[in-house]
Amino acid sequence: LFGLLDDTFKVSYGREKIVGKNSTREFGVPMISFCDLRLSELKNHMNNYGKYGIGLNKKWANDKGLNPVWYVNNNCDFADNFNDALNGIYRYMNTVSDGDNFEMLSNDYMKIVDTYRYIKNYQGNLTRDGKTTHDFRFADEREWRYVPPLKTPDILPFIPITRIKTKKQKEEHNQQVSHLRLHFQPEDIKYLIVD
């Protein structure tokens, strides 16, 4: 809590795993995650995430460009169709020889891929510190995210999961984005939550 009050919020790479009926896509996203919870809902959340927090007003979240996560059901065709479409566009880009068309397709592809930075499974397995909780309902978090704009200099908008598999790898990538912050002022704070 004191660290957040001193340094504000830092961007770091979060590991994401989107599971569909027939496909899985794992990657790292530079982000800062927040939850849109009522005070009455904090008890369960604190059991999973810690006993301290900062409640900021919704105006601050909107002004900073946070967006709610789009939860998808892994038993629906959506995740597989989205994966297939992205793979198809990528394959098509590799057949285009005209530089202007390739750049336009590449820009459009990245905008579509940007959607992935806001997608999470509605429910799935949650592994933390070597412990797995089965059928964890991620949607109960009502997550909102800040992700840096696509064209933020020297920042990869997403990275393959193989680059952040180990704690050391993740720390190295987080160091590259640690200068990206979301600042807040005392008047933006609605609550300070303590144990």
C-alpha cells in the first residue's frame, strides 16, 4: 500500500491464457489491472489478492483510459474463431508484396490483436505460487485494465509466453516497462483498504 502511494501504479507483463474449445493462446500483456468491486464484495477478493488496496473513483479510471475486460466462455466458438481469423490474416499478410498494402494490413492486424489484450476466460484454472484452483471464476473480479497504446515506443504490445515463463524472464521484461506509470492524486482516492 505504501509502495503504491509513493510510486503510483507501474505497468508490468501479465500472463494470459485464452482457452477455446479447440485452441489455446498464451502470451504476456503489459498492463495494470483493477477490479470494479463494491465494498461489500471485498472480503472474498482480499482472501485471494491481499489485505490492502486503494479504491479510486470511476472518473479517474475513465480519464486514464481503463477498459473492462471482455470475458469469453471456453465452450463457445468465439475464442477458436478469433484465433483462426488472426492466424488467417497473418498468413495473408505474408503473401502481400506491395509495401503500402502490407503496412496497412499490418496496422489493421495490430488493431485486431489489440483486442486480445482485453480478453480473459470467464472461468478456468488459476495457478499461483505452484497451487492451482480449478474452475476459478475470473469474471467475479470484474477486471478493468490499462494497457499502453499500441505505438508506445520501445514497448512490445504483447510477447510470447515463452519469453516470460520464468520469474527471471518476467522481471527482465517488467524492467523494460517499469517507467510506464498511471499517476493519481489524493483527490482521486475514495478508499484506503487495510487488514
